Amino acid sequence: MERRRLLQYGFLAAATSFISRSLPARTAKSTGPVVISTWDAGVEANKGAWEVLSRAGTALDAVEKGVMVTEASQNCCVGLGGNPDREGIVTLDACIMDHRFNCGGVMFLERIKHPVSVARRVMEKTPHVYLAGAGAQQFAVSEGFPLEPQVLSEPARKQYKEWLKKSHYAPAVNRENTENRPGAGGVFDHDTIAMLALDAYGDLSGSCTTSGMGFKMRGRVGDSPIIGSGLYVDNAVGACAATGQGEDIIRVAGAASVVEYMRAGYAPAPACRKVIERLARIKGDKARDIQVAFIAMDRYGTVGAYALQKGFTYAVKSEEKEVLLSADSWFS
């Protein structure tokens, strides 16, 4: 009898906990469509995504089309216009994920203009999640993507020539947003853009694309194409994407960790902060030498962001607003 009573109490406690966690799903409503993306370049990328969302298109189509704007731009360094590795060759990484846990990514891809689109083809047309290097390029060509000339953009050529004078690689805080941006008379030094979207159907998707850290060791892959680190989507909870020092984002499974905090009840911005706090503890004094930042969106379209260092910006577009915001940070 006593054992039965304990089991009943345990069942009631578990049921109460489950019901309390489920209540928001019964009462909250989606505010979509809405799109959020990293850095100043996100303003133009969001416009590309909004062309899809405003016509009742899917979040998956939106996050592909949005970052393609940045990949194609020669005013920043995502895509083939990006800074090369230490051998002088541009290599690209990208991933994409939809509301049904379908995902795909490419790593160490050369001479393809839109790696995010190749990542989507990997997701939709292969039994794999990732393809890398020559195999990824071979697949892209078989899918009709043209091989672009292996020529550095003029901004990248100049920066590579300058880098060769010392040939020293070191992480740079806020590499994506420097004072040398368009309009300031210099080069916009950008190497990652990540995007999350909620569509009119209440579905989430995300994408991330990068040329990686400029002058990296040949073969280096950061967090951007890695599902769970650079990007993660759970339609029942929310989505997160990352930017910054990829090696350290990988250490804490950054994007998936943020989503898990949202699952536990944290709003997007506080969930991002919790993972930044953890990373700051892990890195100790070295945390001041790097930048890591997250953007997040819950299943209802509420967005937030948080960064390790000040200077991280993110762009948000919805039916009500179009803004570029500065994220709060661990270090002021």
C-alpha cells in the first residue's frame, strides 16, 4: 500500500511538471513571420528572406535566399569574396536545418558561389548530413552548380598580401564588424552570417554560411556548418545560430545548448546568456581574447541575442519592424 501511494505521488508530480511545461504551447500564439540574422550584413540578408516570407513562403526557403544575398556580395567576405586560408585559397562552409530536424551541410568547399544551396541539396537529395572537400564540390557540380574561377576578390587579395608580411594567425574580436566597413572608406571584414526565420505557418528554419577565419590553416572547419554548434532548430521549442570563434562554440555545443535552455523555460536572450556564461567560465582569462555571440528565436517568434564581447550587432525584420540592434554582452 505504501509503495503504491509513493508511485501515485510520483506520477502526479511528473504529470504536473509535464502539464506546466506544456501550458505555453496551449496559450501562446506565433507572431511570425519574422527573421533574425547576425551582424550589419543581416539587414540586407533579411530583405532577401522577407521577399519569401511576405509571400507566405516557407522559413526554409527564406533562410536559404536570405544568406545567398550575403554570399553573392563582394562588399563583404562571406562566400567566394572572403579571405582565403594561409595557402591563398578560399574554402567555404555552410549548413541549413528545417522544422522537421532535416539538415545538411558542406565543409571545405571550393569554387562554389552558394554553399548554403549545396547544403540544402545534401539535406534533400542524399542520405547524409555532411559532404566535405572534393566530394562536396563533385556533388555540387553534379547538381548543376557551376565552378567559379579560383581568383581572390580585390579586398581579399589586399588583405592576404598584407597578412603574408608576418604570416601570423590570431582570432580577431568582432572580425565581422570592423571600423573598415563600406561607407568608412575601407573593407568590410566579414566571415559569417547566420539566420533564423519563423514563417506564417508557425515553422522555424535556420542557415549559416561562412568563409571561415581568414588565413586559417588549410582544412580548418569551424562551428558554422556543424548542426548543434553553429545552428540548431527544434520546432517545438525554438532555434539558435552562432557566430564568432568557432572552436569555442563547438566546445559547448553552442546552438543546441541555447535551445535546451529555452526548452527549460528561458526566453531567447537569457538562454543565450547562460551559454555565454558557461563559455566565459571555461575560458577564464582567455575569454577576453575572443568573441562568441548567439541569436535565438522561440517557437512564437520572440527573438534575442547575447555576446561575450560588446560590439555584436544583429538584424530583425517582421511585419512591424526592421531594426539593427546591439546585443548585450558579458564583458562591457
